[in-house]
Amino acid sequence: MSPDPPVSLALPFGAIGLVGGWLTADSYHLEPPHNLPGILLAAVTPVVAALLGSYLTRRIGGVGSGGSAASDGGPGAAGDAGPLLATGWPEGPGRWTRRGPLVASLLAVWAIGVAGVVNGMTILGILLGPEGTILGAALGALFSLPFIPALAVVLLAANRVGRARAGSIVAASDRRAVWAATAAVIALAALAARALFGAPLAPDFARAVAGAGLAVVAALFAVDAVALARVLTLPRRPVGAGAGGGGGGELGDGGEVEIEVEVEGRAEAGGQRSGTGMGMGERIDLGLGDEVQVEVVRPIHAYRGARQIARIVRGNRERAAAALRAGLARGGIALAIGAALWGKPWG
């Protein structure tokens, strides 16, 4: 099964740009409905941020995949990454990530700075004409600095997408983490701006934005908690169940039948099991690791000698649980910071 494709960062970055432009206008009392600079900040910034997100989408991702993030055998495969890195820029998801964390970080900061320059030149160019573009470039670079840590949080979350197989439990959690990071950044930015610059011009709107962001983080936190509970309830080793053969009997005694499980696009034997192996049962992909565990049931009826497959689990339980716990920890930290900042009066 192929790795999870990257999440488009156009919408997350655009949402952060919208809130960031509004907060910038608000902090300088350039209320958008009645002030042209405020209108431009709230209108141009999300567009530039969305374009930046689209540009960065396929240049990061697959960190910690252990080679599975690009294992399709194509030109961007992990196995071919060495020659590509030696000769030039590799194509495909993670092309910056595969150059190392330091280089990837510097390139991301450079891209955010360039986007800030373009944003400033566009806004002041509209306000002051061609002569305003020089000042806009300097101010845009300066005002891009607060966006670097905010966008970096989302980039780090997006960088983990692709480490797990598509459709797996960890892959779904990684994709949710991008939206949880976006919501957390928006909520904490609204709360931090209030703490730094005083009461906003529209306190009810700021409260609604922060509350909605924290609610999204809490909802996705709950979904990840359920996913972790599901993983932890899986048995650590294959077991057999039913009457006659004794509940909890180990697999592997008696005759043999091959259980075929698709691994990286080809059918391979998942193990040698006894009985006839009727039915395929539930399939669960944890996303990390290629271990295969098969649970079978010996039904209580006339064909009690036939074993049926109850569940096939692919992946490493401990690695999947560790990935989900890390996501829960990040969500818990965001909620704790939001709760601490929420306590300041809104008036």
C-alpha cells in the first residue's frame, strides 16, 4: 500500500493568513470595514499565504517514514533519493525534507520571508503606487517574522504526513494533526494578540475565533484518544478463539493454509495457519511497520473444524501507539496554553 499523500497547505495557510492580517490591522487600529489598509491586510494576506501553502505542499512530508514515504519505486522513491540528492533537486513529496532538517528549515523560512515581501509590496504598491513597493518589501519582510513560528507549527505537522500507509490509523491521525495545528495556531494567535496589544477592537469576534479554534483542537484530541484506545485494545500476538480447540489456543498447529496480505503492492504470505481459513474478516492497518497478525475463530457448528479469520492487523502496535500518544501530547499542550490565555479579561 502506498504512503499517505500530502495534505494541501493552501487552505490552512490561507486561514492563518486571514487571521494574521486581521490581527495586524486590529493591533494598529486599522479596522478593516472603515480603513483601506486594514481591508488590504485582511484581503491580500490570506491569498499570498494560500499560494505559499500550495508551493510548500509537495516539498515537505514523509519524515520518519523509514523508507515507506516514497517506496513506490518511482523517481521520487526513497531508494533513489541518494542519487537524486547528489545530482540535483528530487521531485515528489518530501523533496525538501530529504535534504535534512536544517536545509528544509532554512528553505521554509526563506519561502515565508519571500511571501512576506510579496505581501508587503502588493499592499503598499496598491496604496502608494510603484514607489511604495520598496517600503512594502522592507515592511513585508519585517511583518513576516511573527508568521514564521505560526506556520512552522503547521509545517511540522504536515511533515509527518506520508510516514504511514494511506488509509491507516496513524495516517488518519497525521492528517487530522495538520488541521489541529492550524486551529491551535489561530486560537492561540487571537489570545496572544489580546494579551500583547490589549483589548481588540472587536472582542466578541476575537473570542469567537479563539473559542472555535480551541473547540476544533479539543474535538480532534478526542478522536485521537479513541484511535489510541482502539490500538491499545488490540492483542499483542495472534490468538485463536472458540470452542472445541480451547479458547485462546495458539495458531500454527495442524495443517497449513496461506493467508495472503498485500504488502507494498504485491501479495505475500502473512503466515501459516491451521484449518481451512474461511473468510477474510476485519482488516486493520496501523500504518507503521509491516508485521502481520491474524486472529481466527473456530465456530461452534457442524463445521467446527474450519477456522475463520476474524481480524488481520498489519503494523507495529507499539510504534502506532507511540505516534498517537505524541499527537495527544501536542494537542494537550495547545489546550493547556489556550486555557491559560483565556483567563485574561476580554473587556
